Amino acid sequence: MAENPVLPEQFDFSQNYPNPFNPNTRFEFSLPISTHVKLDIINVLGQKVTELINEQYEAGKHIIEWNGHNESGGDLASGVYFAQFSAGSYHETRKMVVVK
């Protein structure tokens, strides 16, 4: 008899790793229910530099890899950025650093 995978009990958005990073980093998040997920990368001026996720996700653990590119496909400059995550009513922001 196959066992059902254990679903997370709560929402979670972990710190990206590696951090600082160049050129790639990963984001992990857990969803206890199926919900709409949004993940934006914001610069220190509060401007969105790229949208990584804006879609429905199933309950479970997920990993997203990001190549450090902006919406136009160009490399981000070295500096501090923020990952803004939302899933349903859960919201979290994590600070990250790009080094070149």
C-alpha cells in the first residue's frame, strides 16, 4: 500500500540559497493547501525588477530556481534585492544580495 506524501501544516517561504548569489539562487516554499502564489523580485527603491511566479500551485513543497535576470532578460547589478512572496493571505519578504 502506497503512503500519501505528508503535506505541510503551514505556509512557509524559506530564505533563498545561496545568498549572496551569482548567478543563480533557489527559493523553497511550502503550501498546506492549493492556492494562488506570487513571487516578485523588488529593488531597494521598491521597483519590481521581475515576476517569478503568478499562478496557482498545488499543496506541497516547491523549489524555484532563478537565474538573476530582470524582466528584460538582462543581468541584475550587484546589490540588495527583496523577494516578495504571497500565497493566499500569507505574505513574506526576504532580503538577498547579488554579487558580481
